[in-house]
Amino acid sequence: MINPTTLTVGVFIVSIVLVAGIILRPEMTVARTGKIMAFIALFLLPIIADSLGLSVHFEKSKQTSFCLSCHVMQPYGKTLYVDDKHYVAAAHFQNHRIPVEEACYTCHTDYVLYGGVRAKLRGIRHVYVQYLGHVPSPENIHLYSAYNNRECLHCHLGARSFEEEPTHSAMHDDLVANQISCLTGGCHDTVHNVGDLAKQKFWKEDH
Amino acid sequence: MSTQPKMQRRLRIAGMLTGLGLLVQLSTFFGIHASAFMAFAIIGVPLTFAGCTLFLYSLVSNPK
């Protein structure tokens, strides 16, 4: 099966070659076949190429390396390597409980209809702020709204390790209804904690 | 001056805009970085859109 990026690059190359033909020999558009070629080269293929390109970029934007390409997010990336099992993000990342290549996206998307679209729109806003807005310090970055248990339960609900834990069983319905947050103090309240990074030991240093 | 050279000049400019936009977009696929997405969205897409629009305009207009 052809990789989507390869297919997209192929469409771009074909488009560029056809466009170059129009630039070099615009007189070919006098003939009927030339007119058809101009329509394909200057309208149809660029629209298809742009759509494919946008799709490829949206897929790439799910990758951990994309999120961490902004300087301000690098401390968050570093927290994934903290040598402390109480760090929720680190424990998930280091034990491959989430796909490591899409670590940020996996936990920060909304598992609802159009949740992926919403996550990508938030991502576009982040990119806008990174380049055209005021970038806050890493410690001052907060979620837009309180973290919803739904995102945790998307994987954990029904899992033996979750269901057989007495604390979870005692408040099962409240957790499912998001009445009690998984991140409540005393439970799983250490997630990224970038402010404490200087004091931490790391599992790996090559990040 | 006939209409054809003017039409062809517009097609050539449309081609240059579209081609430049496509080249910029193509270059953004070889890396995973927020700036690649920005170059795609802020430089590549508008150039391609401008080229397509000029092409359509050249079809509906009747250059003298």
C-alpha cells in the first residue's frame, strides 16, 4: 500500500511538472487539449494537492515530535522521561500504554464525535500563538477546561487493572460521570508538573 | 494587440503563482515541525489559491 505522504508528494510533483509546461508553453492552451490540460494543471490538480497536503499535515501534527517542535513545549516533553511512576504522563509514555509517536495527541484529544477536529483546531490556535501571539512560560500553560475523565476511561474503562482497583470500584459511577476527577489530589494528581523538573531524575537523558 | 497574448500572459502568471505555491508546499513535507505547517498554510496555500483564482478569472474575463 502506498504511503499517503508518498502519494501526496507524487501528486505535487505531477502538478508542478504540468504547471511548468503551461509556464514554458502557454500557447499550447490555444488548442482544445491545451485548454483541458490548463484546467487540470492550474485548477484541478492544485485543489487535490492542497487537500491531500492539508490531510498529511494534520496527520503529522498528531506526532509527539510536532508538539515538541515548539520551544515552549520542550519541558513537557522532558516530563515524559521523569523517573517517577507517579508522573502519569511519564508512566504512560515509558511503558507504552499510549503510542509514543502520538503521545500528546492520544491524551489531549477529545474522545467524542468531532473530538479529533476540535483537537486539531486547538492545535492550529497553538501554532498561531507560537508564531504570532504571546507565548506564555511553560509553567503558565493550562488546559482550556478541566481534564475530562472520559479521555482516561476511553482506554481504562473495562480494563482489569482499573475495574479491580477497590478505590475505583467505590467511586465507579462518579468517575464515569466525571463527578470526581481522576486527577483529584491524592489520586493521579501528578501529570506533567513542569515546575518541579529541576528536582527530578530522568529515565533517559537522550531526549 | 490580440487577446491571445494577454490571455497567455495571465495563464503564465497563474502558473507561476500556482507552481511557486506547490513548490513551497512540497518543501514542507520533508520535516515534522510547526513552522512547516505554517509555511504550508500561510505561504503555500495562498499562492496556490491566487494562481487558481487568476486562472479562473482569465477564463471568465475577456482580455482586450
